Amino acid sequence: MLLPSTHTQNTAAHQLFEQMVARFPEHTALVFEHKSWTYTHVNQLANQLAHSLIASGVTSQTPVGVCMHRSAE
């Protein structure tokens, strides 16, 4: 569902997602197999990952590769 937002061409993906969290915190953001997660829950998981990366010395200018099994977690 596309909804009007306050983004510009310079709005980062995480900022757009946080807008959705603010507007629809308990709506379903992700469905994988038989599980679903709300915007709030996905945002909490993303923030945990972000804090872990920052604690490891990653900055906004550090490329980060991702390799994982297919999963929503």
C-alpha cells in the first residue's frame, strides 16, 4: 500500500520505515512463512542490529556486507 509521506528524494530508507512505524506501529510490516511482525517489532530488531554495528565501530560511511540464511529474523 503506497501512502503519502513526508519524504523527499534525499530521505533514507530507514527514515521512510520509521515514518511507517510512527503512523502504523501495530500494523503488519513483515510476513514470512507462518509468522508476522509489526512495524514496531521490526524497528526494534533493526535498532538492536544498528546499536551492535555501532558498538563494533561501524559508521555511516562503513560498507557492511550481509550474508544470512533466508529468514525474517
